[in-house]
Amino acid sequence: MKILLYNPDNGVTRNFMPHLWMFLLQALTPPWHEGILSDGNAKAMDDAEIVKFVRENNIGLVGIGAMTRMVAKAYRVATAIRAAGVPVVMGGPHVTECPDEAIGKGGGPRYADAVALGEADETWPLIVEDAARGELKEVYQPERDEKGVDRKPSLQTYPSIPWEKLDLDQFSLVPQMFRSKLSGLGAGWGSFHVVPLETGRGCPYGCEFCTVTGFFGDSIRFRTNESVVDELLRLKERARKERGQIAVFFIDDNLAINIKRTKSLLRDIIKANAQLPWVAQISANLLRDEELVDLIAESGGQWVFIGMESIDPANMADVNKNFSKPGEYGAVLARLAQRNVYAITSFIFGMDNDTKGVAQRTLNEIHSWPPGLPVFGQLTPFPATPLYDRLEKTGRLTRPKHWMDFAPFWMAHTPLKMTIQEARDETDSAWRASYSPERNTEAINSISDAPFRYRLSHLISRLFFRGIYFPQMNKRAWMRLVFQNRRPILSLTKEAVGMWRSSKKNKTAAQGEPATVINEPKAA
Ligand code: B12
Ligand code: SF4
């Protein structure tokens, strides 16, 4: 049987990275069936096109995964596929949190034939076999322990995702027209993939707005160091062979949740020479450890995503995130920047102690830190979180089923000290100020001592991150963006040309030509 695993886009932004669940379930599919992947973020298809694809490829089962944010789209696609007579199973965080909704038990329409609740590593092969026999059940759920809690899969035996032979073409970030030219550049830039890789699951911190502790549980499970290192080595080999670049996103919710284990993993990566440029999420409180930060830099760490949420300790206490101390954010970022590791700093507006002016107050703090990539969201009550329950009990939800009419950057409850419109305006002004051409130039200039490749990576990342808020999904938008940011782009391009000329001259000199004295470019 052919199975299509489909991930919808959210209709607003495109993810830069494919979703791990698809590759994982594909690797867990019994080998006599075939899993085909399609991600709306990489290849947008409307409902009719998906149905056509399903028909033409003789698909016998469609699996759809979705976060809350894109579930309305997922339901729409599922309805179209079911109308064409092909069964649909849905999984992922949203259907786990609202299990009745997808199968029409809450009184609404039915969108899916079956739902897979929680972690589906062990239930997926059963689902596939039941579907092949035409005996799909309505609900699949991991076995439960005596307390009624899902038995979580151990990650000690983790499937090997065959990255070395998967067709990743739809996920390359290098536009088709540049691929052949760029593959000749340096070690090769013919393709660029950001690949998701997990080393562990679970987070015990239980922040009020977060679904992770409820979904993955508070006991943390890790893969073996060997299996992670093996995956990295295979990715590295693939990048070398196809003269492209691969960066890894360690999608663990907190890569350093067990510092001893993280250090051992990073040491093993270094020992095996398995370094690839990587990004990971690590909470600020765990980045006090100098040795850990050294290992992060040495093992290829380039960007650390830090959920800073707010610079106001009262807000942090409200959402049960007191372990993260706004007062030490600056020092944490400086510690990283000393090693040329920079941070994606994530903030939430519309918290209960926020008032008008929160954006400017936050920006003032940010500007006193080494430059990073700030991202701004709003407090969102995801179903089944303690936050959702609190707001529901106190009658504060203005759109209790906000996911059915998804409205980006428009809150689903009213904050205590500002209006929804004010929260929207604060978010807007924070994005505008953080990614203006002036701010981009200032950020790159402020790290003028850093080696060239870090400044280049910083600028490119800034241009991409801007797209989380400002629509830049077509060529025109990108051309306008490049024009607006021509100053830092031109300056880095000049520097790159200078470096390239120097290295060419050096090569010629080494081949026996008369030696030329070359001035090393400032930050090569
Ligand atoms: C990586 C990641 C991202 C990436 C993008 C996703 C990607 N390309 O991988 C980035 C950083 C861009 C991102 C962004 C956001 N994210 Co995010 N992200 C994650 C993270 C950390 C890991 C996802 C992952 O791969 N997990 C590992 C895999 C193996 O687990 P899984 O996806 O749950 O899949 C398992 C099961 O759910 C199930 N399953 C999943 N799908 C399906 C489908 C079928 C058919 C079946 C049978 C089973 C199944 O099987 C899998 C194996 O057990 C999760 C937290 C987490 N630990 O999961 C948050 C998480 C998914 N993100 C979340 C949120 C809220 C966001 C943002 C909205 C944040 C924001 N405010 O901007 C944005 C939205 C992005 C968008 N496109 O609109 C929430 C979603 C909550 C919810 N109910 O929707 C999560 C759970 C974190 C949280 N704090 O609660 N995110
Ligand atoms: S630390 Fe991160 S993953 Fe853990 S509960 Fe808090 S927000 Fe969620």
C-alpha cells in the first residue's frame, strides 16, 4: 500500500525546515508498504491538487500531522481526501489535545477516519496494517500504565532515518536556478538543507502556556550518543557528496536539560569529527555553564534558541517560568557571543503584567545585548495547557476555538492590562524595529570583529527571520528586501570577493609563481 504523509502549511509563513514526524513515521513504516512525503511548506498544493496527487499515485492511506495553528487547513484537506474515498488518519499535538474534534465526537463534522494520540512510534505500524486490511479503528493510543498515563517509547532503540538516500529536493533552500552555479562555490552550496534531528524527548519544567510537558511527559528520554553521532556522520557525508550544505536543528525542547549528558554527547560529536553547523533550543538558566558553552561552540553550535518570553519577572512568575531570569539574559548572550554563537531570542507579548510600551522596553534591553534574532509572539492558549484551563475558568477566552478561525498575531483572550489591539500594535512595532534595514546594518556592524562567515550567516538569517512576520513569499518581495538591505549586502560581498582573490593569488604563489605579499582580509 502507498501511504502519503502530508503536513499542511499555515498559509502565512513557510517553514524553513521539514517536519521530523514524517521522516520518522516513514522510517517506521513496515517495508512492504511505501511512505511518500509531501510538505505544504515546501510544495504548496491546493485541495484539488492534493486529491489529484492521491488519485494519480494510487494512495491507500493519508496521514496528516498538524499543530493547532494549521489544524483548520488540515481538516479541510482531510475532508477533500475522504470525499475522494481515501481514508485519513491524523496525529500530532492538536488532535492529541482535542481527540474528539477530528473524529466528529464533539458534535461537529468528522474530518478523519482515525486519530493517533500521543507519540505514535509504536502505534504507527499497527495503523498501517489495519488500514491495509481495511480495518482502521477510530482511535489509536499508546498502552497506558496503572495510573492511566501513556507508556512513552524509549528512544534507546531509535530508527535509522536513511538521510543518505532520501529525496530531499523539495526541502532545499537554494532556488533551482542557482543550484548548479553555487555547487562550485567553496565546499559547495548547490543545496542547503536544515534537517531536524532529535536527541531526546520530554521536559519537566511545565511552563503554563506549553503543551510539551503534557504531551511528552516530564520524564526525559534520550537516544544513545552513538545513534546521534551516526546520524550526523551520514548527514555530513551526504552534504560532502552532493556539494551542498546541511545544518542540523536539534529539535529537543531543551537540549541541555541534563547538562552531564549533553556534555557527553557534544564531546562524542567532536571526537567523531561529526560536527555540522547546528541550532538548538536551550533555556537561559542552563547556559551559565562555561564548559557547556565551550562545547556548544566546538561541536558546531551556531544559534541557540532561547525562550526568553518577557523581561518582566512578574510575567515569568505568572506563566510558571521563574527558573529563567531576565536579569541574566544579557550575560548569557555575551557568554555565547564570545564564542561566536548567537541567539534566537523569543518573546511573548500580551502577558498579564504587560502594559502599553512593552515593545519599546523590550527593545531597549535587546539593544544593550549582543545582536541576535529576536522573534515576537503573543500569549496563546493552546488546548489542554494549564493556561487554557485558567483562562477558560475565569471566562477570559474571547475565541475559545481560535484554531478554527486562525488569525495570526490576534490574541484569543484579553490580557489584563492592555487590549488585544494594543498587544497587536506592540508586536507589530517590535518586528518593524528589529528587522528594519537600519537595525540590520547596525547588528552586523556591532560584530565587525567576528569572522566573515559568522557575519554572513547573521545577515542571511536576519533576512529570513524577518519573513516570519512580514510576508516575503515571492521573488518581488525578496528583491525589494535585498535592495533595502543593499548596504550590508554590498559590504559583505566586497569582502568575500577580496578574500576569494587573495586565496586565488595564494594558490598561484604556492604553485611556483613569484610570491606576492597578501594582506589578509580583516576577518577571514
Ligand atoms: C521543531 C519545532 C518547530 C519548528 C518548525 C516545525 C518543524 N519544521 O519541525 C519551528 C521552530 C519553526 C516551530 C515553530 C512554531 N512552533 Co513549534 N515546535 C517544534 C518542536 C520543538 C519539535 C517538533 C518535533 O519535530 N517533535 C518531535 C516529533 C517526533 O514529535 P511530533 O511532531 O509530536 O510527532 C510525534 C507525534 O505527535 C506523532 N505524530 C505527529 N504527526 C503525526 C501525523 C500522523 C498521521 C500520525 C499517525 C502521528 C503523528 O508521531 C510522532 C512520533 O511519535 C515542538 C515541540 C516538540 N517537542 O514536539 C514545537 C511545537 C510543535 N511548536 C509549537 C508552536 C506553538 C510553534 C509556533 C506556533 C510558535 C510560535 N509562537 O511562533 C511556531 C509555528 C510554526 C508554523 N509553521 O506556523 C507547539 C505546538 C502546540 C500546538 N498544540 O500546536 C509545540 C508542541 C511546542 C510547544 N511549546 O507547545 N516549531
Ligand atoms: S522549558 Fe520550554 S519545553 Fe519546557 S515546558 Fe517550558 S516552554 Fe515548554
